[in-house]
Amino acid sequence: MDPQAPSPPPSSSSLSSIQKAVWDGKLPLHITLAPSESRTFDQTDPYLIAHPRLAYLPSLLPRLRDFFASALIHPTSRPHEGWFSFEGVPLKWHYPVGLLYDLYAGADPASRGGGGGSPSATAEDADPLPWRLTVHFSDWPDEELVRLDADGMVMHDAFINSVKEADFLRNGTAKGIMALSKEDSAGLWTAVRDVDLPSFQRISNILLPPPNQPFRNVPVRFFLPLPPDSDSPSLKVVQSPIPPMIAPIAASQSMMAAARGTPQIQTIGSALHALLPNLFPSRRTPVLAKPVLHGAAVPMAAPVEELVRCSAYGDGWVYVVVRMMG
Amino acid sequence: MELSTSSQHPALAIFPLLTDKEFDSACNQFLDRVHVANESLMGRLTCQYAQRAIGPILRITRRISHVSIPAYNSQSSADDPIRERYTEAYEDDPEALIRTPEPSVSLHVVYDVLLSPTYQVPVLYFNLQPTDHPGPLGIDAVYRYLVPSQYREELQSVGVMGGISLGYHPESGTPAFFVHPCNTADVMRQIAGHRRVTPETYLIIWLGLVGNRLGLQLPRNFFATDEMRGNSRS
């Protein structure tokens, strides 16, 4: 994603190289067992792993359950009874770990422009990496997290529901996902769960409209920063139908009167400006906040449809975290 | 009191989908109707409608007392993999084991109807809470206490784990059941037939469709619309 080059249409090879980079992205995790569940309290060795950003945390549970088996005070607990927290906040397992990190770790995003926007503040304070999580195998927080089941049906169902929503936005119907064979539908989940890009691409190509056929709406959700004094576990999410092109009527109401009659490409900047004008007074330049995706600042000029085609999460959505600047 | 669907009403703009404005108008009219209906008609249902941060929510609460457990136990669930699976999750709960032999429990069910920002159709989120138990109940309890027996098979046969999913309430962010709305538009088109239903009639047809399957039965009179009568006459 080159922030400075909005005009030339990207070749499909550049989109697929971005997609590959996104799927290859990994996050170093440092996972400790909750002290209250450990025979050695806080002396249990941590589990360290570079986990794909696109993966979901519960896929680690069988390994973690084995790793911590000898330390568990309640050795009868099962992998699907495991849940994760960061600084006391239970982490919703239906979000990919990369999104959870962007939401909660407070790390400054990488950006093409070098250190300009992010001075030395983060470097010396707490280094956010590896991301330090706690795993628990008892005391499920029923008020905050949906329980998992031993067969992984709840996760699979949540994933497919999310895929259907993305499909519905892209096509105006959910017939694409409904028309997938049972094998492909199950295969899509397996491919995403295992972060297997070739298998994912084969099925995803059946689902996605071809590149010359624009999406009806673009599956993007924006996560707003929580006020610092908020105790609420609830994340503020903004979602509204976002078409890939801005209709001429909308353009004529703006400064773009000269462009009347010509549809404009919807960029991440124009979408943010339309949905969150207070946080994004300009559609070109981040002033108060910046959009973050896969740990990187998204160029405001990035066309939303291209962004979804090359850097969506496995369920077809782009989840953008809005991060305050300064 | 009857539902008005006569032709002086404007057509629904994006039927079989519903706009924000139409949903709001539907909920307001529905609430007026509920206030007019006397208590014997509404039984143990209460309704509120409020603007929340994520948009308006129509909340209907229902108290179910004396849920008969023996009636449930008399049905075989051995060939019912979904129910078995979710029953299993509660086997570790000592309270559940103690509670099971009780002849009856009372349940408090909160149904929230809101407009799905993706599908632009109403979507139903709900929770059920036994009055004497601190934690929420699982999906086995939904099938046991809320879904009428004639709908159980139909609801369990679709999707990965049936037509009822587990997710998060959009407003509170807490776990909730919901009915996935991806087929709602098609079904509304089939049932409502054309766009000259009022927003309120749309909502009431939808409540009849989705609510009936989840123990949210509105009084029969609610469904007697002019339009339906007109159709049956013609």
C-alpha cells in the first residue's frame, strides 16, 4: 500500500502480493497462565509463539492446555474452556488476534512516512511486543464472552455468519455463500482457521465478484477508541453501507462541485469523513485520528474496495481501528 | 383495532428491506398499539422502545412461569446432537444438577428487536434468565423453553448449528442469542407479497415469523391485518 500513489490502478499481482503479506503477518505472543490457576502462581513459564495476525486465539488452546497441563490447579479443565485476557480485559475470540492487538495493545502503527507521526514516546515506555496475554481455563466470564464448545461449532458458526454478512454487503444478497458447496463452505473455515492462503483463495474466488464487477457495498467496520475513563467492555463499532463509488449527488454537496456528474472513488478517507466527520475533518489528511489496519496506518487515499480485495480478514471484512493521534 | 394497510400509505422504499425511518415508524406504531391493548390481551409481555447509541431498539420482555420440565424430559433427546452437545456444557455445573428435578422454574426473557445495519431488516437478539439463577442459560434451554416443538427440527436443521446463533448484543456487547437475518428479506417478500404494507404491518408480520419460533407469541388479534383480510376475501 503506497500512500503516495493514488492514481494508477493496481495490477492484480500487486493486490495479491499485499494479500500475501497480510496473510504472512505474525504477532509475537507471550502467554502466561492465570496465576490463580497455577500451582506455581506467577512462576509458570510463559508460552511464546509467533501467531498469524489473521488467526483466532482459540486455535492455540489445545497447545496451551498441553503446555500448562502440569501447572494447572484444576487439571480436568478442557481446551475449549480456555479464554484469554489482556490487562484484565477478556478478549473476544471471534476477532482475529491482529485486530485485538490493534484494538487493545496501544501500539503505534507502522507507517510509510517513517517516525514523523510517532515520536520516541513508545520506544522507551512499555514495548508492546511481544504481546503479553493471560490464558485462563476456569471462571469463564459469562457476562462478556460467548462460551466455546468442544467441537468448535460455535466458532465455526460465528465465522460463517460474518462471512455471510460480508457477502450480503458485496452482492446485495447472501446467495453467494449459500450457493457454496458444503465442502467449500467448511473448507473456507478450515482455510482461515489454519491460515492457508492458497485454499482460501480458491474458495474466495468463487465468492468474490470478479475484479471488473464492483462491489455493491464494501464490508468495512470501524472501531472507535474508548474514552479513557470507560469501564465498558463494549467496543464502539461504526458500520454503514459504504459503496465503492461516491454518487455524483453526494459529490456536488461537497467542495467537489467541479466533479459533479462524475462518480468519485470511495477512499478510506472519504468513508471516514462521511461517517465520522468530527474525527476526520479532512478526507485526505489524518488530523485528529488515523485509520489502522493490520498494524499499519492506512493511507487515506486507499480505495476501499481495493483495500477489501487485498487486505480483508478471512471473513471478508476489513476491520479498521481508529486511533487518536498526538 | 386493526392494522391499516390501505393504499394511501406510501410504499416501503426498499422493500423487502426496511429503512431506518420506516423501522422507527413501525416501532412507534407498534408501541401505540400495545398501549391501547389492555393487559389481558398482552398477558405477560411488556414493551419499550428507546433510542440507543447504536440506533433504536424495541424491547419486549416476557416472564414465563412454571416452565414444565417433566414435559421436556418426556421427549427423547438422544437423537438430537445439538441439544446434547449444549446440555453437556452444563453437566459440570453442580447447580444445574440440583435444579433439574425441580418441577418448574420461572424465566425472564428479554427480546430486543433492532434494524440490522448490514441486512436492513429487523433482527432479534434475546436472552433468557431464570429468576433464581445467577448465570445465563445455554442454547439447549432456548430450544427447551422457548422454541415450540413444531419448529425445533426446522430451526436446528439450518446452518452450522441451527438458525439460532450465539453472538454479542450490539448495544451492550454482552453475549446474546440471535436469529441470523440473512434469509429475512426473501421470506418477507414471499409473505408480505408486495411493498404496499405499512412499516407496522411489516414489523408485525416479521414478529409473527421470527417471534413465534422463539416463544414470542403476540396475541392473535395483532396479526389480523386489513390486508390479510382483504387477501382472504379476494
